[in-house]
Amino acid sequence: MYRIKWIVGVVVLLGLFGSCGISKSLKDRPDLSNYNPQIPEITKTSDTSYIYSNNSLAKNKQGLWELYVSGDPLQRGLITGALTEDLFQQQEAIFLSKVEELVPSKTKRYFLRKFLAWYNRKMYKNIPEEIKAEIWGLSRYASPNFNDIADPYSRVLYLHGAHDIGHALQDLALVGCSSFAVWGDKSEDGSLILGRNFDFYAGDDFAKNKIISFLDPTEGHKFMSVTWAGMTGVVSGMNEHGLTVTINAGKSKIPLVAKTPISILTREILQYATTLEEAIAIAKTRQVFVSESILVGSARDKKAIIIEVSPHNFGVYEVPDSNQLICSNHFQSTAYAEDKNNQKHIFESHSKYRYERMDELLENQNKITPEIAVDILRNKQGLDDNNIGYGNEKALNQLLAHHGIVFKPEQRLVWVSSNPYQLGEFVAYDLNKIFKDSLSHRKGSTLSVPTKNIEKDSFLYTQAYQNYEKYRVEIQQIKQAVADNKHLAPEYLEEFKRLNPEFWETHYWVGLYNYNRKYYRAALNNFMEASTKEITTVPEKALVHSYIRRLKRKLK
């Protein structure tokens, strides 16, 4: 609520002080004079397969869309937009409807639109012209239904900062990403292995149509990334030289202006760096507007580092005397040793807990293989294998990730999870084969290597999983009942608690329901039960105990 008020305050100031450069940013357009403006004519070979020249989009049997695109920046945007048009418009509708859900008031959404135009007024100055040209081509295929928010080009540009803006303003779509790297004596064959969970959540529908993108640009290196329609930035990816990037959010203050979206910076690193030194050099050239850890792996360097960026600081974290590196959502380099925000985040959040859990799981294994890396990403328990409930943000697998991914950079191999979460089959891709055989992609056949796939998690076949999926539906009913002060039968509440009994939120929400209905004795029992579970953060633990104190006073 504080941050919504902050936005409203900013908009009022805009009215007092004028447009502050907004008009210039809205009129900015990329220079397209050196690019091919030809509109691609797509051939649909089936309901899930499309081709244009040697470019293609096809859905594999695991439900992942495989996209291969080549050409100059404008052509890449136009071809990507034409191939993914239906997916793009679906994704945009899903994402923007999530915004409506989070900000249901039309008045507040009006303020939000004004705020976005002001907030993003300098973004165009901080994005490479090449990427802007690609986004321009892509935006030709955006839905006309959202032009009241912004014109298609500006809107798609804004959406590239969605991860950053959500993270900075309200942590709307971000939970807690976890990643690690091992090499040398810690991996089975001595080569570098990296694993990561990307916990960007904008609703179940948003994660349904994941795209595995393979890009062959006219300048720079060929690369793959896991993405969604409408996104040209990179959150997880590897290039043809075996350089990998993944991003984990850090703790940020609310910035006053959007600059380079983190996914654009990582895209630039992937497209133009082959070594860790080159990745660091590129990162230093960009001004970001949120705090972020970029885990970079390099086949040439045979190790990984973490580049830690923020609006006013820059650090690099290395482990010279170790063969493993762990990254959660706090900074580790000496550059941030005295950072009060970072120190507070380590103390209050679940980042340190997940860091320790990754360390524990890696310590339990002599040698890491891709299969073991996947097992770690799928782990749902807490420290010492404690049952902390399903969906707990202290778990590596919070059962909401957009994707999990494992890299073997020296072999140019990558495994990407299929739905649901990280539980589906991890599909294998060989970049050497894909980028050497580009002309065959017009056939629309799968780009994966089925013999190297890693099988589904057996958890999918358990009653516990069925209960968790039911829990996810029912908790929305509980939250709605709390908001509407609606009556729920005691039997319903007892059944709900049985679905996910070890998760603190289960008892918290039943407690809140009973508190609002003035069933104080029952509420106290619920909050007391919640307090015995592994509560996610220090502020949430304080909240539970504040209800306990309040209820004890009421019951005296």
C-alpha cells in the first residue's frame, strides 16, 4: 500500500513540474534505415508448427515451444513477432490482466499508466539501438487491445523492465531465485555444471507457454535462452562459446528512473562476450536501476563468477580456492560488505536459508552430474531435510518456478524443465548441433536430443502433489473469504489444513479467517500452530507473533 501511495505522489508531482522528458521518450524511435524491412510470410505446417525461410517455431511433445530465428535486428523482431503472434498476444493479455488483478482500481491504474510513462522516460537512452530495432519489429505484432496503456513499441519496451519494476516497487512477480555452479573435482567429469531455478511468477497461465529461443544474429554470437513471447531480453541462457548467464534479484531501494533493464544487459553479455573478463567489461558499461546478481559461467575459463550490479555500486564475487559457487538473493562481494540494505535483506529474508540449503545439498554429493543438479533444483525440503510444507519460499523448489535449467557449457549442452514447475521432463539441447544445422530447422522437427532428456519427478505421481494442487486452488477461496468476511464451514477449514499441514501459511490464513470472524480462541490456536512451522521471513514471523499477543489480550 505504501508503494501505491508513493506512485500516486509521484504522479501528483508530475502535474506540478511538467512532463520531465516524457514526451521525448514516447517519440523516440530506432533508426531502421540499414535493416531489411521485409514482412515475413509465415507458413503454418500444423497447429503447432510454423516456418519462414530457415526460421521456425514448433511445440515439442513436452509442451515447450522451440523457436529458431536469424537475421538483422529488424528482421529478427519481425520474424519472431510473426511466428509467435498468437502466443505474444496471449502472453501480453495474461501479464496485463495480472496487473489489473493486483491493481483493481481504475483510478489507481490510471495513476500507474502515468507513472510508467514517467518512470521509463530514460529507458530508451539505456537500451542498445540494435535491441530497440528488434523490439520495434516485434511490437508490430502486439495486441491492439492495450493501446490505452501505451503505443505498441513503448509498451513492449516497458515490458522488458517488468522484472525490474515489479522487483523494485512491490516484489509483485518475484519470489526467490536460486542458482549454483560446480567445476573441477566437484563435477563428475571435471567440467563446469550450472543449475538454476527462475522463480518469476505472474500467474500459472503466464508460465504455460515457455519458449526455448535459438538466435542467430548478424552481429555477435549465436545463443539460446528460455523466454516467453514478447521478450527479447535474457533471464537464463548460453551462447555458442559456452558462456552462460542467469539472474537473481537483490534487495533494491525504489529507484526514481528506469535505466537498462537487467534482461537487456544479460542479453548483451550473452551476444557479445566469450569470457568472464568480457562479461565484466560489458556489465560495467550499463547503468541498471535495480540490484541484481548475474551468475556467469564460462567454458573458456572453466569456472563461474557472480557479477553484482546496482544503481550505485558494482562488485564481482569469485571463489579462488573453491570449486563451487552459490547464488541466492543477496550480495557476497566485498563491494557490498557494508551495504545496510544487503545486510538487512540477509537477516530478514529467506535468501540466506536457501543459500545454506544449496550448500548442504552440494556437500551431500561427492560429484555433481546434470541429473543430480536437477534433483537439487527439485528439492522441496528445508535444512536437514526438514518438512517445511509445500510452496515455502525457503525451499529451493517453491513449486511455482517459471523454469529450471542446467548447463554444461564446455559440451554446449543445456537441459530445460517442462511443466509443471521443475517437475516435468528436463529437455536436452545440444547447441553445437543446433547452430551447425540451421537449414534443417525449416522442417519444424524438434531441436532437442531426446536420448539425453532427464525424466519427470516421481513426486508428480504422489497424493502429496495432488493435495498441493488442490491446496493452491483452495487457498484462493480462503483469501477471498477473508477479504469478503464470508462464512466457511468448519469442516471445510479442517479439510483445507490437511492438504498442506506443514506449511505455516496454511494455519496463518485459517487463523486470519477466524480472527476476522471473531472466533478468537480458534484463531489463537491457528496462529500458535503457524508459529511452530518454518516461517519464511523475519517480518512474517513478527506478524504471526503480533496476532498471538493481540489474541491473548482479547481472551484475558
